[in-house]
Amino acid sequence: MNKVKNIVYRVVFVMFAVCFTFVVFNALFRNTAHAAPRLVITMLACLTVLCAVYFVLNKYRTAVCKNYKIILIVFAVIMFTAQIILGNALECKELMFDVGAVNNGAAEWVETGTFESLYDYYYSFPNNLGAMTFLYVFFKAASLLGITHYFSVAVFVTSLMLTAAMVIVSLICKKLLSSVDAVFALALFAISPQYYVMGASVYTDTLSMLFPVLIFYLYLLSKEKTGRKKIIIYLLMGLTAAVGGLNKLTVLIMAVAVTVDMCLSESKRDTIKAVVCVAAVITAVTALFNLYIYSVHLDRETAKEQNTPLLHWVMMGLKDKGYYNPGDYELTRSLNSEERNRVILNEIGKRIADKGFGGMYKLICDKSTIDFGDGTYAISDMTHFTPIKETALREWVVDDGENYDKYSLFATAVHLSVMFLMLFAAYCFAFNKYKEKRAVLFAPYLALLGEWIFLMLWETNSRYFSNFAPIIFVCAVPIYTL
């Protein structure tokens, strides 16, 4: 079994190293937002600063270890406060499109008991029902306390999710490495400017950012437990995967990666228990959610006719560079439910054949560049609507702002620096180095590889990887201890 395990580890890390070398290279040298020399120079400066930060932390290792809890609490409070203040400063008069449907639907549901004005939208896009329901729970709780400024509530919830994700990343690094590495993880977040303003980006990507790292953290905790406590952790993993998956389906990629890791490293008995617990909770939560939605609010037959099939986004991802395009929605909407998948599958095959090997290779280059090459995480998509108040902050973080290019350059350079550290560690693991750390980091690396493969098959969008961004931080931190 150990031989098989080592072969699997080696193959996955080699695949990861090859694929993400491709990703980082394209993000650096095919980036249309920033000239390669500027991006490379800024990235090298960031890496130099990060080395200096780690050197200082390591020099004062005793003090850092002794005061880790205080540092973690102070960081969390400052980051949470900054996100709430800056998030509210980016409030817009009206949220539109998908982000508007999620936020306005949750608010309408609280105020009227239904989200009837958006039924047509949710018949077409049931994938956003989970995020709307998630926000509804918090909006309802706030309304019971007399708070009805729902954007501020949404910023509070998003900031809570984001800050919790950063704390969990730090706790993972402490558990796997040391307190110095755990604080260094916080430093990575602290110099990443996008994390300060993500509180205003109230949508599925940010609302689901906590869940992949939390699944992995719970998995690490389960290794330390026995008996009933172990079962409870497995059930919590299932609940995390279920709620996270309802917010954004890609969260389940981490659950799959952890399952694969358990098959390789845990006993057969524990693996079966975990799979049963996680699958049972995901099935139960999803079934109850759908039962409620389609018995109280939406009609199942209408949903069957109007739901956008998952294959639609695969088809759309094969047109030009794979961006959203209205033409594909017109095609999908023109088809009835009986012929829809057949016609879309035929169109997928036609587009692949038309592109040929060279065209598909170029498409994967474009997708890798766009999907992983924007350090702002495309937050501007959620904040470029008409603002309540013009502020200097908008000139930096909204894409039509005077200083947006500077902000974007720095955020992207930091992002690519973190990805570079992750990639360097992957090469060490691929060449059979540091076997102990390679084993414990297998699941997050496998999940990121799965996320990349998924995004190469999906619609192109710079936001879509962002709920796995904290996993990149987990994989980047060990580089200084290798």
C-alpha cells in the first residue's frame, strides 16, 4: 500500500507542478492587464519582502510562538473591522445582475415572506438559491433585532466568512508547521490588498471562501480524535461541505480531495465512516433544502423546463476565450428540456472540432491566464455599480478608477508571488522530497489541481477560483521550512 501511495503522491505532484508552471507562466507573460516586465519586477520585489518578513519572524521565533494567540486575535479584529468599514464605503445604489438577485432576493424574502419577483431568475439559475438562502438567514436574524440595512448585514456576513477563512488558514499552518509559519500566513493576507475590500463583494465566491479550508481543517482535527468525537468531526465535515456546496458547487472538490487522501492514508474503517457521514449529511441537507424550495416557492415542473443545464457553461467556455456571451443563453433558452442537452452536447463537440488541437491549447492558455492571473479576484464586478457616495477608495479598487491599475498591479504581483511559493513547494514534493509534509499537504494540492481542471472546462471568469485562494496560501507557506 505504501508503494501505491507514494506513486499516487508523486504523480499528482508532478501533474500539479507541470499544470501550475503553465498557469503561472501564462499569468505572468500573457497578462493583458499588465506588461510582463512591470509584473515580474513587482513580483520579485514582493518575494524579497516576503523573505524578509519570514526572516524577522524566525529571528524572533520564541516571542512569536509565545504570543501567537494574541497575534491571531489582533489580526482577526483589525482585518474584520477594515473589511466592514471599507466594504460599507463601497456601497452601491442598486446591485444588479446575479449579485443583485442574491442580495435583493434575500431582502425581499425577509420583508415579504417570498422572493416572488425573482422566481423567473431562480428558475433559470437555481445554482444561486443556496447563496440567497444563506444570506436570508442572516438578514432575517438582523431584522428581528430591528436592523434593516441589508447591505451592511451582507458586508458583515461576508467579512465574517473571509476573516474566519484567514484564521483557519493560520490554524492549519500552526498544526502542520509552526507558530512562525502560522503568523507568516497572516502576513501573506496582510499584504494582499484585495482582502481588505472583499467585504463589499457579497456573492457566491466570497460567501463560500471559508468552506474549502474548513473542510481540510476539520479533516486534520479528525486525525487526532477517536470514537464518538471522530464521528462528530466527520458529521461537521459533511455539514461544512453541504452548506458550502449550496453556496458554490466547487466547494465539493475539497471534499472529494479529502476522501481520496483518506483512502491513501487512513484506515479502511475510518474512511468508510467518514464517507458515510459526509455523504449522508450532504444528501440530507440538499434534499431538505430542495424539498422546501420546490414545495413552498418554486414549481418542480417549471424548474425542469427552465433550469439552465450545467452543460451550458461548458459550451459557453468553448466560445472565443470562454467568457459569458448572450448568444449562448439565447440558444439554450430556445430549446425545450427534452432536446436541450443533446443539442448543447453536439455544439460542444462542434466547437472542439472547429478549434482543433492548436485552438484548444490556445483556449487553455487564455483560460489559465484569465482565471488565475487577476490578483484583485475581479471584486470590481460586484462594486462597479452606481455608488451611494463617491470616495477616494473607489478610485483605487473599482475598475474605472484613476488608480485602479496601480492597485491591480500590486494585488496581482502579490497573488502570483504566493502562487510561485506554492509551485516551488510542489516541485520539492514532486521530486520525492520532504515526504512527511508532502503527505499532509496532498489533499489541498489535489483540490487545487481539481479546481484548475474544472475551470478549464467551464466559463472563463477571473472570480471563479477565488473561493480556493485560501488553499493556495496553505500550500505556499511551507516553502520556508523545506
